[in-house]
Amino acid sequence: MTTFSDRATVVISHRVRAGREADYARWRAAINTAVADYDGFDGLEEIRPQAGAQEDWVIVFRFRTAKQLSVWLSSAERSTLIEEAEALLDDMHEQIVSTPDEAEEPQTIVISERVKPGREQDYRNWQAGITQAASRFPGYLGGERFPPVPGIQDEWVYMLRFATAEQLDDWLNSKERQRWRDKAEPLLDHVDIQRIAAGLGGWFPVTGDSGNKAPPDWKQALAVLLAMYPTIMLLMIFVSPLLDASPEPVDMFVRALINVAILTWLLMPVTNRLIKHWLYPRSTTDNVIGTALVCGAFAAMIGGFVVLA
């Protein structure tokens, strides 16, 4: 028997372009009718926009199992309907709320692309095509596209999700994807692809240069410690005295805030570059020498701070 906790849900939110409300109503009826024919469909909910409170339509699709939801998300019929919606919507977001019967966490890549001036419409058409191509691959769970924000974000950002790492790799390494990437060459000035990994993956972007794999957890932990230890010591020596009059919880919070900011935007990117060949070794020699150097760096820092403190 399938219980409530076994169910899988996808939430789609979108903003309808002004003047396209009637077309959108027909499209919404079409997609709601289509999804009802798929095995495992367990109902939907629609939340209409409310003036001053919520500008987007929100539709919640429920399926009895994650596998049945994946079949719908990967279907050609759904892909065609999503493509038709491009002309009706200013924005669309999809979120898989739960896939409880999957043994593996869904995998996500974040793609940032800087479009050449004057090629924006060509890029939109290309993006619609490559998204439709990805949707035909097993395990496709959807994606979210974020346009540039003047003065804040120059790139188009696209988040793509697959049910498993293997299915994501199948798409990334496919001839179909390479064919679409070749088509994009005249449109783009810059492309960056990051894979959101488990553990401390936010500090360890996974790219093609790293073989689309994150470093082992123990290496991630040591790399963070390598950057964190001197930061903590320097803050304790130079910042804590400035906060002597503050309660200890305030002192701890300020130091933690500064520490996280320094790690995220300064030290972790630098550390990753310095020990890249150890984090992503190409040979046993790289691994052994890198481990020895990291251990030596810890010993040197401890000795130095013993003297300084």
C-alpha cells in the first residue's frame, strides 16, 4: 500500500505575461488534462495569483511514487507543453518537493552563461531547444532559468536536475548535449558549469576539469580546516581583544560571521586553486605528495601560532 509519505510532488510556479491570460488558461487546462492520464497521478492543486500578495500561479502535481513522477517529467508530451508555454510566461520555476522512494539524492548542475550582445533572442531559442533535448533523457526532473539582473548579475543562470548522478552524467556526456553546445558557441562569451555536490560541495564546485566528481569528504574536510584554522587563530589574536567589552555570545557571533565570509569569498577559492592537484589527483603521486604537503602546512601553522600566541 502506498502511504502519504511515499508520495512525490513537483511544484511549478510561473508568472503569466500581460495580455496572455486567456492563452495561459487554455495551456493550463491542456497540461492538467495531460498529466491526469499518467500512471500514479494522485491529484493537483492550483493557487491563483493574489493582488499585493502573490504574483505567480502555483500548481502542485502529486504522484504516488517518485518513479511515476519521473516518467511524467521526462515525457515528450510534457516537454512539448513546456515549450509551448515559453511564449506565455515571463518566468517559470520547478521544485521537486520529495522523491522519497529514490535511494539517491537528485543531482543538480548550475550553468552560468554570458550571452553576446544582440544575440539574446537566439540564445532564448537555443535554450528552449537544449532544455527540450535534456527533458527526453531518463531521470530528468526539470530546471529553473534566471535571466540577468542589470547591475547585479550579468549571466543567464540555469539550474538543471536529474534523479541520479548516473543519469545526469549520461546527459552531460551525451552526443546530443555536445551537439547543442556546439550550436551555442557563436552566442556565448563565457560558460561556467558547477555541480552541486554533497557534503561541503558549495565550497568545492564540480566542473568538467575535475571529471564531474567532487573530492572525497575527508579531503573536503581537511581543505576547509586548512583555510579555517589560520582564520580562527588570527581572529582570536587580533579581533577578540577589540570585543572585550562585549558578551561572549556576541564575540563568538562576530568572529563566526567574519570567518564564514572570509572562507566563502576569499580563502576557499584560493585554497582550492593551490591544492587543486591534490583535491583532484591525476595519479597516485599527486595524491601522496599532496597529502604530505597538507600535513606539513598544518604542522607549520601550528608551530607558527604557538610562537605568535
